Amino acid sequence: MKIGKGVEWAAHACAILALLPPGAALPRDALAAFLGVPAPYLAKQMQALSRAGIVSAQPGVAGGYRLFRPSEDISLWDITAAVEGDAPSFRCTEVRRNGPCGASSAECPGPCDIAAAFRRAEAGFRETLAAVPITDVVAGATRVATDARKQRIKDWLHENATRRA
Amino acid sequence: MKIGKGVEWAAHACAILALLPPGAALPRDALAAFLGVPAPYLAKQMQALSRAGIVSAQPGVAGGYRLFRPSEDISLWDITAAVEGDAPSFRCTEVRRNGPCGASSAECPGPCDIAAAFRRAEAGFRETLAAVPITDVVAGATRVATDARKQRIKDWLHENATRRA
């Protein structure tokens, strides 16, 4: 069971985009440099976020990524589902129906206890992540950052963000 | 994010092994036939269960698989961890330390809110599965099985199980 590192990147990307002033965007290469991750791989995650309506991507010199909706409306589950898909991790193939003693339809009124337990476990997993908006991630990171670093980030964003004409 | 189907097979395998009378074992091919899954792939999952001390595998004509500990002491998490590994699904690569504005050690007293949320989500996932012993899975399946099917399973086990001399 693995969550690709694209999820970590995408979450951190949303957190930095949440700091952009209104109307500003961050070009792909600047975003990748800020996060210290390879731009082509990051672009893949950003495409997934864009398809999910979490970020928007403007082409051109004044283009780049920005959040498409307020950061309080983007949860860690939204980002995980965008990057990894939201299909259940456990896929029940109804093994109980197989073989010489397979259960009949009448004996399978609902999911078996194995499938039901995984559904509950996954629902809890989703709910925990859905309860954490990017706003909280940004607030947590801001709380531990020194004033010097906050200023460095602000300056860097000012230098690297693009703006609509 | 995916859980391999080997987990489903392994869980069902443990459930049927829980029905064996004391001293009996089920050969690999019989177990695969019962579950309606390919024997070589199932063998891989059974090896993982064996390494985790969940089943034991006896070689030879009177050999086969049996549970190595009582079914109430085998949870769906034990089986998942045996087959998929128990490493965290989300691996934090400390992206916050990267790039031109990377956080210093002093600014990282604990995991960031992203990593912390995934830790909580995964702990909940584990706990939900850990609360379901194979005993419960067997009881649930028995509850919905017809008497005819229970007898068919009993007969099939009688025909296919091996016994220590």
C-alpha cells in the first residue's frame, strides 16, 4: 500500500500557491525550484490538480499556476484523490463466490466482513484527510517559521510570481 | 493508492484455514481451488503469511497450510501488513526543507501538518482493520451461509485436508 510522493509534492504546491496575492500565478519552473523537485514530474501532479479543479494553469509568459478555489475549500483528501484517484484501495473480487463451495447470491446480502472492514477503514482514512484544509497546513507552517523565513518567502514570491496584465 | 488483491486472497485463505479441525492442514492446490484463485500467486501470499507467523506450511504429502495461531489473534491488519508490508503509505520526504526558502531544523520541531494528517489517517486505517479478527470474518460468513453450504464446506474440508500421521 503506497501513496506516491506526487501527493506530498502536490500538497506542498497548494500550500505555497495559497500564499500568492490575488491575481498572481507561479510558473511551473519557479514552483518546482521552490519545492526542490523535478519540474517535469511536478507538472504531472499539477495537471492532475488542474483536472480536479483545484488549481488553474494559465499558459504564456504571464502564466503559471494558481489555486482555483479558496484554500479552505481544498482538503488533503481532495489533493490525494486528484493525484492518486479516488477508487477504493481494496477492491473486492468476491472470492466468496468462487470455487466448489462458493456462496450463492442469497448468501451474499451485503459485502462480506472483509470488504466491509476495508470500506470502514478507507472511509475513516478519507475523513481524516478531508478534515484538513490547505489553510490549516499553511497556518501550521507559518506558526513554526521564523520572521526571517517568512520575509524570504514573501520576497521570493514577489520576484517569481507572474501577474495578469 | 492500492491494496493488492493478494490481501483479499490471504484473508479468505485464513478464514477457511480457521475452519480446519486441530492437526489438519490444507495443501496449496486445494486451498487455491477452494478460493478459485491461481495457485502460484496464492503461494506467494501464503509465504508472506508464513513469514509473519500467521500460518505455518508443512512440506510433504501430509503437509499443507494451517493457522499458526488462534484465529482470534489474527486481524485483518496482521494479514494486510504481512502481504503489503507495514511501511507507512505516505512517505514524507521533507519537501519543506528544500529549495531557496527551505525551513531550518529549528523550524521543523515535528512533522508538518501534511505528514501529521497522513500519520493520523493511516493510524485510523490500521486500527479499524486491527479490530477485526478472522474469527469475526468466519462468524459473519457462517451467519449468512445456508445449512447446505455449511455441510458442503465441511465435506470438502474432510476430503481435502491432510492430517499429521
